[in-house]
Amino acid sequence: MPINYLKKIQLGEFNASGYRISPSKELESIIEGFYVFARDLNDNTQLIFNDGFPVLVFLQSCQDTVEVTGQRDIFEIKAAWASTGSIKNVYVKYNNNTDQVFIVRFYPGAFYRLFDLNAQYFRYNPVAPFEHIARNNNFSVEELFERNSIEEKVAFIGKYVQHSFPETNTPETLHKTLDYIHKIKGRSSVRSVINDVGVNYKWLERSFVQHIGLLPKEYIQLQRFIHAYLELVESKNVDLMQIAISNGYYDSNHFLKDFKAYTGKTPLEYLKFQSQPDSYQIS
């Protein structure tokens, strides 16, 4: 999802222009939350990032579009997109005056089962039009947009999930491992996670690939980076070495390498882009 919204979710920065709706008890093991954010109309270009939780992002109108700029190509998405996996150097530019986005955030594993997808579906295309997935799973995007209020949209998705979600569950040990990685904010190695949780590496790797679509190392990297990113953009006086070390990186060069991979920019270039996004060219 756009990282500026993910930042608000991670920090719990909610108000009238950006808020969370809790899923019903029947959905709480599948959907982490529904989110509504008002968009700054002066901020047309945003970095996309994923912290391991797959999302559906709905624009305000089924006619609205975004232009997605990835490492290999540029393409347009209409109405809604799905994103998950390890997203690197991908930006979206809003082509219409969408002033509000509606986001559905799923727990890892549940999204793939709901839409009958192989967990590797997003491996090389981590930002994809939702219309293709929806069409293959009898989800009517048109009917969703016919619902005028957010409450009606939440109810529409809830009804769909309740009628479509299979009974199979993600292994409890995998849940335990994911919770542990979130708790330590990715400040660990795969070997340490294995030792601390008490699992076998081959089982862990196989379970991550099957249910999450990522290797354990990649999932840990996502958690570590998002927390380092939050510290960076919230800092008044940027100290890259301090940010790196406090978030589990070996040194500032290790952090810089990750930052450039995920954003396509150095931290200082990104901070400049963030302060004046429409006058800074995506590299």
C-alpha cells in the first residue's frame, strides 16, 4: 500500500481523515482491518511498500486510475489493486482527483486462500490490478462501487469473505513465528528466530513459501526496514548510523543498501522527494 498510509497504521495515527474499522468476530482471523484515508491532493506520487500483510486498495471511483512505475515497466491500474510480497522501488501516481482510498488489510496466508491464489502469485509482480483476481473468484468490483458508504462497502466485503473463505488454517506454529518476528520488529537473523521459536529451518522455509509467498529472510527484512523507515521520517535530526543500529542493521551501509533497494533513492534523496514529491523525478 502507499507507505504514507502504512506509516499511519504502524504508528496508530488515526483521526477523522484517516481511521480504522475493526472486522467482525467472524472475520478477525482473516482481515486485520479496514482503513479509510483522505488523500492529500498535492501528493500525487507515493511509494508502495508491504510489511507482510496483503492489501486491497480501492480508489474512490471505479473509473479512477493510478499509474504504477516499477523497476521494469509502467502500467495503469483502474479502480483497485492488490499488493503483497517484497515490493522494491515501486511508485503510484494518481491520475484522477481521488480524495479518499479504502484499504482492506489481510493476515498473511488468509488472502491467498480466500482468492485461491498460489502464494508465489505476486513474486515478480507485487502490485497487480485487482480486477483479474476478482473476476476469477466471483467478486464483483462493480457491485462494491455501487455501495455508497464505507459501512456498506465493509458489509459487502464481509459477506463475500464469509461465503467464500475455505476452512483450512495456517499452521499455528507459523502464526507463532510471525507474531515473534513482529514483536522483535525484524531485529534478528533467521537463525536466531529458529532458535528462539524452536522450529526446523526446512519446515519454516517451506511454510513461508507456501503460506506467505516469501522466504523467512525476506519477511524479516520487511519488518526491520519499515521500523527503520518510520524512525527516519519521524526524526528531526537524521543520524543514519543510530537508526541503522537501533533497528538491527550491522551498520549504516547495510541500512543504505536496503533503503535504496526498497525506495530507489538514498535516505536524503527520499526525504527531499517526500517534502516536494511533485517536483522530484522518480529514478
